[in-house]
Amino acid sequence: MSWTKENQPPAHLRYVPTVAHSSSMSKLLAQLPASLRDVPPALLFPEIFAQDTRHQGFARGGRDAALKVLAAIKPVTYGRDRSSLEGHVTRLSPYLRHGVLTLAEVRDAALAHAPQTAPSRVWKYVNELSWRDYSVRVYAEVGDLIWQDFGPYKTGLPSSAYAHEFPADIREGETGAACIDAWSRELRETGYLHNRVRMWLASYVVHHRRVWWQAGASWFITHLLDGDPSSNNLGWQWVASTWREYPYLWNRNNLLKYAGDRYCAGCPLADAGCPFDATYAALSARLFGGNEAAPGERGHLNPERLKAVPWEAPPTPEHVPSAVVWVHGTHDHRLGGRSPRCSVSTKVGGPGQIHVPRAFSLPA
């Protein structure tokens, strides 16, 4: 198939191969038959692009779009209400994950908002950036070990107690619990979840349903626009207790505190059968066999290894004129399968430039 000047696809579907590609990109294109090399990806992969249209309202690609979101951040307010589902979160994570923005840029933008009389009021926001930086450095150090239990579960249960198959009712949003089903739909339909919702949902999957955290992490990373094995997997390990001294739990009071009654008000389990309507002590007694690792259980990571995770000052971003970036999933996301959005070509840089954050790039 070829295109003439009169027979062009819509502008938003065009692929513009006018810049030098990485060697992996060149190899990928070389594998295509000659007749397909100039065909827009939207026409090569119509099912993928059909699913992506619903994400346009959340995170539009490109450097210009990222800078607009960056300019609107409110780090002082973030530190005050970030835990609330109505809080001032920035939603910059997709741009950070794909290298459109660097952590150093976001940090500097946040510090620019610091009141001279109380600069510590942006500390919480900058601290969260430091955790993202740390998780990437851990991933660079341990590689595929990021998919293994760093330590044993601290639930009194052996790892064999956790199912490897991800439950279909959670995946399809048909558990009957209004909150869980709403979050499942939001994940699949928007590619985004508030960080507290990620923790709540992960806790339900691992502790209430006793599902292997790797299955849940694969499910998340398959759908999240900002999904990567570093922060995603470390978050799941933290909830599961394989990277923490105790498991993370939440209850109905916690849900009401940060989400209001938007879920409970119409939930069929609200008056009877709600799995979260209990004290933390009662939940722990019901869900766990104890507060320590089961006898004989151990993890796959020597704790001393994390001491080798290096720290270095964030680098100055490298400018690449008018770049085209090919983002693709290199991980076999195990039980979650590959994302239907595994490849997308995007023109970034607007009038000129893309920042390539070398120190913050994830391993292939």
C-alpha cells in the first residue's frame, strides 16, 4: 500500500519517519515488508488505536502537552491533600515514565513554587519524586529480580498459599463490591488510578483474595499508561509485605475518609457482607496466619544488595531535535499478557526538542 499527496490518512494517524531512529527501531522497521513500511501505524494496528482513543482526555502525548501539565502543578496543595481522591495530584507520571519529562525538571518546577517563608511546604511532593528515582535505580541494580519476592510474605502464610491465576471477576469488575468493580473499570478504561486506589486494590487482590502479587502487578502494568516494572512492582511488593515488615491493609473507615461515600452509598454489600467493614485487628486476624514470615520461607534478594544501589546527581537533559520515539513493551507481562497498546509511535518535541533523561531511562 502506498500513499499519494491526494490520498493521505488524517493528520493524527500519520507516522513521520523523518528523524534518525534507534537501532532497535530500525531493525523493527526493516522486518516489515517493503509495501508496509510507509503505512501509518494506526492503519497497521487499527484495534490498538481504536482502544487508545478513550485515553485522549487523560494524557495527550508530546513535550508541549507535558509542559502544560507541568506548569499547572500545585505542590503545596499536593502535600496537604494528596491522599484524598479529590486531591491535587499532578498526573505527570506518564510523561516521566516515557522520558518526555525528567525528574530533575519536575523537581525544579516544584521548588519554584516553594514559599520563601516556608520552603518545606513542597517537601512532600519532592519526596515522592525521590521514591520514583529510587525505584528506577533499584530496577537497574536487580533487573528481572524485580519480578521475584524480595523477601518472604510477613502474613504467616507461605508463598504457596497465593494463587497464580488472576481472578476473572476482578479483571472484569464483577466482584459485587462497588469500589473494587469501579476501580477495575477505571484501570481498564482510562489507564490511570489514583495512588491510594492502587494501594487499596493491590491489598484486596493479595490479602483478601490471596493472589500472587506478580499476577496483580502484571494486570496493572498491562493497562497503566505510566506502568513500568520499577515503581509498579515495588509498590505491589510493599503492599504484599515481601518488601516491608508487615502487610498493607485498609478498611471501610479509611475508604470513607479519603473517598467519601461515592462507592458505599450504592454498594449491594454496604449493609451486609462488606469485606472491609471491620477494625484492622479484626481484618488481620481474619486474613493472616500471623504477623511474621511462615517457617522456612525466604525471599530471592540479599538485603545487602540494595546497599549497592547508586545515587548520583540528576543529569542535564540531552536535547534531540524533532525526535520520533517508538515506545513499546519489552516485558512479557506474565499472567497479565501483553498490553493491547504494546506499541505506539509518537511525534514529540513540538517546536524542536525532546529531553532524553539518560539516568532515568529504564533498562530494556
